[in-house]
Amino acid sequence: MFTGIVEEAGTVVVLERLEDRIRLVVEARVCGEAVELGDSIAVNGCCLTVVGLTGPVGARRVGFDLLEETWNRTSLRLLKPGMVVNLERALAVGDRIGGHFVTGHVDATGCILRWEASGNDHLLEIQLTAETLRYVVFKGSISVDGMSLTVAGVTDETVRIWIIPHTLEVTSLRERKVGDWVNIEVDMLGKYVERFTASWASRGEGGDDAAGKARS
């Protein structure tokens, strides 16, 4: 579990497909500390397991093995050595939750349609499918490449988000441009509500009665 508060922007060192796995290695100053093999780190919003640690503290190289599912469904496959990625270590008991609950399980990828300065801030507009947008609400939370952000507007095809200077400075957004793809995780609360309401609706249609008659 994560909060969507990025701890640092690490640098991709290696991304290669080996014979039996896909290896990603990231250099991390902050997230390389107090981390052990088997721990979880969110990389651009994807929950990955640490499988390798090399180098000195302050410039640790953290290795991950990517599943084919992760490769196919996220924007990690578009990374190249030298690019920066958002990093966040897993939430510890007692930590402050500055953003919202983020699982690190990417729901979809979205394409940046608009990315422009407006005064001191920036406006980010991302195109999403209707299936993803159904869980996005005005003033709600959304995870974009692992960043917990507040929804400033929703259309039939896009979500709009205002980015403050601090977020631009400390995250991978400083490298993003129109046409880039980003990882999206919607607030899981909406998915649970949908599941529960669908369950209750089916009971109202006689699901429980039918099951009771079958048992009798």
C-alpha cells in the first residue's frame, strides 16, 4: 500500500528483456535507503518487488523483475535508460497519509493531450477510456504515474488536473510532454462501492430467495 506522495524521482539505469525475465534497474538516493530484498516500491505507480541492491547508500541501484502483465499493461515498457521515474516506498504503520490509498495496481494507461503552463501552475489533461472515467469524480483523487492528484475536471473523454510548481519540480512530470503515456490508478473506493451496490441489487432481484429455496 502506498499514498501517492512521491519520495523522489529516480533514474532508469537498465531496462532489458533477458531470456527468462524483464529486468529494470533504477538508481535511487532516498528509496535505496532502509530497503531490503523483497520490499515493495512503487515505480511510476506500479508496485514492484525489490530483487537486487547494489552500490553505495545515496546512489543505490535497485533491481526489479517485471511480469509480462506489467510490461503489457503499463507504461514501464516505454522507459529508456536516463529517464526519471517516480519512486515511493511502501507505507509503514504509523506513517502520515498525505495523499490517498494507492495499491500500486495500475488500472489503465492514459495519453497526455494537454500539458501547458498557466501562471505559476501547469494544466495536465489526460485522455482516458470510458471504462476508467466511470470511477473518476470532480474533486476526487486519482493516481497518475504514482502521484496522488486531485481531479479538477472531468469530460466524456478526459480528466483535468492542476499541477503546482513543487510537484513539477520533484517528479517525473518535468520530463513529460503531449503524446506521452502515463499509468493511471483510480480511487479504489469507487470500485468497492460499485461492487457492493451491484451485489445488493442482485439480492433485490431475488438472488437470496432463490438461493434459499435451492437449499431447502
